[in-house]
Amino acid sequence: MHIRVDIKRNDTVKVMTGRDKGKQGRVLRVFPNKAQLLVEHVMMVKKNVRPNPQRNIKGGIAEQESPIAISNVMIVCPTCGPSRIGHEHRGDRRVRICKRCNGPLDK
Ligand SMILES: [Zn+2]
């Protein structure tokens, strides 16, 4: 299965469905093959960490992001909020635009 991924690292996305519905965060990683994203402070899971004195790790429980399905998030347009991604050709560049206000999503 191949789906086109229009969301990139450092985009701001909003969670539209699931446990973290309504949360907004920055995209840390994109997994195109799995159609998943890692979003800052979204889908936090607790993880046991073993103490490792050599690396100055105390051990205990750490919280960590886990991947979320791309279909569960929407990109956040700086002007109008959660939106869908459209495309436009500017010269020979294909840029991402907001489908609502037609404003650019890439700086
Ligand atoms: Zn917009």
C-alpha cells in the first residue's frame, strides 16, 4: 500500500479522532510506509527505563510519543486552523496550500 504523504516534519497538526482528540503538536517524524506520524506530546505512552549509571540514566518510568495514523490528524493552517492540504504550481515548484484560505503552508 502506498499513500501519498503530504505532511512533513515540523508541520503543526491537530488530532481529529482517538484518545488525544483536540491535541495539537509539531510533527517529529513521518513514517510514510506505515502512514503514521510521531507528534510531539501526542499519544504519550509510559515506558519503563532501566537505570544506566554510565549514561546517567536514573531509571523509572518515562513518557514517550507513540505513532498516530496520518488519517487521524489534520494539518493546522497558520491562518484558519485545521484544514486540508491542496497543491499549487509556482513556477516549477509544487507547493502545499491550505484548501480553505489558499494560503501557503510552506514557508
Ligand atoms: Zn488556511
